[in-house]
Amino acid sequence: MPRDASKLTCEEFRGQLSDLINSDADLEDHPHVKACPTCRQMVQELEVIAEEARKLFPSEWSEVSWWPR
């Protein structure tokens, strides 16, 4: 029987974090995150990091060639 996600320890939640991120799950909606202020803050900080990282790379590459081919 699967364990109640709201009763996970922080360590158990962090152990599942990469799988949750890779599944495109809404982490802010996860029962542990809703119940744990420490993990909620960590998830919010990860969201900020991810958003800033997305800004570093264009979603579409320019047609301008910066380097000779």
C-alpha cells in the first residue's frame, strides 16, 4: 500500500524530488509541500532557479550564425 504523501518526512520527500520534477508534477500541490514550510520554501526557491535558468537559453535559436560553419 502506498504511503500517505502528507506523512512523508522531509528526507523521504527530497528522495522523491527528482522523480517528481521529471514527472512534471505540480510540486506546490504535493501534500508534503502543503504541510511542510521548510520543503515549501525549498520548492519555491527551486522554481525561482528554474525560471532564471530558462531565461538564459532562448526557446528558439536565431537564424543568425554567430560562428562560421
